[in-house]
Amino acid sequence: MFPEKSTILYNLIMIALDLAALSIVRRHKPGRVALANLFPLALAGIVAAVTLGKGIFGVLQMLSYGVFLHGFIVLTGIALIWRREFRGVAIASAVLAFLLGAIAIDAIFIEPYWLEVSRVQLKSPKLEQPLKIAVVADFQTNVWGEYQRDTLRKAVAEKADMMLLAGDYLSQYNSKHQVVLRQQFNAFLKEINFSAPLGVYAVSGDVEQYMEPQNWPENFAGLPVTVFTENKTIKLPGMCVTGLTLGASRNAELRVPECDGFHIVLGHAPDFALGDIRADLLVAGHTHGGQVRLPFIGPIVTMSKVPRQWTAGVTELPGNRTLVVSRGIGMKIGGYAPRLRFLCRPELVFIEVLPA
């Protein structure tokens, strides 16, 4: 897809700032004077990102170009310009440029497709037999490739008793390509016998609401998948499953009454966990674990009302409740989000609930 005009304009501005920065480096020695002259250029780059970026994801996308592309260019230029006269600074610049390049390669080409299989083990006095649950969250793809097929194969190969699909399935906004992608997705699910003894349950996410809100169940046409187009509780022997609409999953004041047996509540966003949810297991996706996590800081953006430490993994809640939030399989693709993951691998989650 051809870059947005705002992206092209931002990079043209940054190239001008790169040239200005390297011109300053040529004229000054390392020190306060050089930094004083370079600081306004860095500030101009940030202002350009905030001005041209559309929403928080757009700003992050611009800043990604600024750091990984233009930061790499400037640091490499400094290493070359000062390589003889200021060898120590040149070496430090070269090392930083190498680190930026390595991080960019990891975040763009490696981590997004480095699937992690996470296993969670819980106990409940409400079960008489072990229960294995596969959680497929944020499949979120606009292409059909081996990574997508391999992930679905892994989900089926586990032979879980139940599968929970937490929304955001296909992120193809071109209507013609969307039809083709849906057909490929649906046909492959049928080919691998995508099913589970206690059922497969699917809720909608943001992607389904943005594209064709009424048509997303067609992803699972002809398959043994229960889709929740409204808040509903399905009773099974010794347990029940409640599926939430996208709006309900974002409702931090939601109330879900308890039901007989082991109770599972499935929603796209985890915000509902802040409400009065009288269930044993709460399952969600949406956050992607932040998609980009920084050491000692954690996720930069979570797009959720829950505390940051709740946005990935397992959280024990009061009342013997457990919240499990998957980092998801895909990435934020639509709109202006940067397509990368850093220190936040995609994951396929398997939950095993044992009788207490």
C-alpha cells in the first residue's frame, strides 16, 4: 500500500532536519554548542510528528520513522563525520546506530511473527474434570500466509475442550480483498476441522465494527462456532459461557450475574473486568499487551481502562476470579498504527483449569 501523504511529508521534513543536523555536526566539535544547536532540530521532529500524526497511533507511527529511520541516518552520519577527529564519539554513535537498526529489524521483521505459546494453569472447586481452553485473540491480519495458517493449526492441534475467540479477526479494509480474505480464512478453518468438544465461542472486536458490523459472523459460516451478536449466556453441563458485545466489553460498570457451575465471561476489551462480573474466569484480548513495551516501563499504549499490569497475562481478582488477557496473534494494522512489536511477542494462550 502506498504511504499516506502525511507520512511522505513527515519523512521529507525529517530528511531536511537530518541534513541540517549533519551540517551542524560538520561545523562543531562534540559538546554543549553542538547539543544546543541539535536540540531545536530534535524538537522540530517531535512537533512534526504530533502535527502530522492522526491520533495517538499516527503520532507513534511518525515517531517510529523518526527514531528508527532518521535516528539511524543521523547517528551513522555522525560516526562517519567524526570518525577520525573524535574517534570515541564516532564509535559511540556507530554502536547506537547499530542498536537502533537491530531493534528495528527485531520489531518489524522478527517479533511480529515469533509466536509464543503461553500456558496458564488454574484450579476451581466447581469442576469435577480438567478443562482445557484455547484462547485465540486479535488474529487481526490483512494477508493470508503461513504465519496465519500455522497459528490456527497450533490452536487445533492442542485438542482443547473449548475455544474462545476474542475478536478482531480480519483487518482488510478493501471490500474486494476483504471478501477474498474471508473466503480463505473460512475455507482453512473448515480444512483443519476448527472445532472443540464443548464448543467454539466468538465475540466481535473493533475491526468487525469498523468494517461490516452485521457481516462479521460470515467469517465462521458453516462452522461449529457460536457467535455472540448480543450479550448472552450459554449453559453447558457444569458450566456456562457468557459472550459480550464490543460495547459491553468496554463497560467498566458492567454487571454480569453469576450462574450455576464454572462461569466463563468472554469479551474483546478487558475493561468489563472492572465491573461487577460474578464469574470465575474472565477472558479478553484487545490490548496486544501494548504491542510495544519498554524495559522498566511496560506498555506505552494499552487503549484500555484497566490498570497497566492487567493488560497482558494473568491477574487474580477479588472473589476468586481470574482475568486472562492475551497479547494477541496479530498487530494493529488499520489506520495509522506502526506495524511492529517490541518486547511483546504475539501469543496463543491455553488455559488448563483443574478441579481443586
